[in-house]
Amino acid sequence: AEKSTPRKKLQLVGVTAMFIASKYEEMYCPKIGDFSYVTDKAYTKLEIRKMEVKILNVINFNVSYPLPLHFLRRNGKAGSVDATQHTLAKYLMEMCLTEYSMVHLKPSIMAAAALCLSLKLLDDCEWSDTLVYYSTYTEKELIPVMAQMASIVVKSTSAKQQAVRQKYRRSKFMKISKIPQLKSKVILSLAEKGTLS
């Protein structure tokens, strides 16, 4: 629900938005009095509190967006995936985070495609009805995204950015970036589709 803000209240909206953001982001957020001080006492603590309630009501208390990891956790629980499958899916998602070609995708489809690809690579599993229900995506809908992911993984060996691959080489992450399945026929044929699209 959009609300128009009178010009004379813009500073109040701005400082209140900063107050809300600091509460969400900071471990030790500034006191409300500090925000009143920043406005040169143009607004009282009470006015900032009232505006905070208005802003939060307008945005339905949605202070952040869900990340692909949130969807992966949900889908993983629904599909009863094991730690290796989950870790590989996380690796696939993180490999795509720096790819401009992937930024337009919804976090939900990123997570579903990563999990579906992980299941295919590790166990040649089918995307179950349960996973279709909880993710809201069929395997057919995920194939183009899986193909892009596969293409990114295949190209990653010669890519400039190596931080994610290095991270997932560690024991803590089951050395998942070194598994042979990441060079298998399954991923190579999917990658071929990804470079064509």
C-alpha cells in the first residue's frame, strides 16, 4: 500500500527508516535520541516512534527479502535431503551469486534448481512430488536454470573468481567443489544447454 508523504515529513521518514534499518542490521543500534539529535531536534522521540509504526505497517513488517538459502532450507527439509546434497546445492547457489546472468532469477527458483541439480548429480534422483509441492516448481521449469548453473560450474575452473571454489574445497564443506560429479556427463550435457540459451 503506497502512502504519499508531505514534503515537510520527508526528513522524519528518512531518519525513521534509518532507525528501523539500524535495528535490523546493527548488533548495537544507536538510541532513538541519537536520531532525534541528527534532525537537530526537529522531531521528537515520540514522533519517530509513531512514524516507525506507520512505516512498518505500510510494509507489513517485511523488513527483508527471503534469500535463496531460506528456500533451500525449506525445500531440503521437505525433501529430507542429506548433508552432502544440501552442501552441494549451497555450493551451486553460491557459484551463481556473482553471475550477472543469474541476478534476474527469483531466490525460490535458484534454490529449487540448485537442489534439483544436486540430487541429479549425487544420486540421479527424480524431483519428487513433495519437492514440486513445497518449491512450487516442476523439474521441467527448473531445467533452464539448472543448465545455466551447470554452465557456470563447468566454466568455473578457468574463471577469475575462485573464492567460492576455494571455500568449498575445505573439509568443513565436505570438499564438495572437488567431487567428480562436477565433471560428469550429466553436468557437461546440462552445461551445453546452458551456453546455448
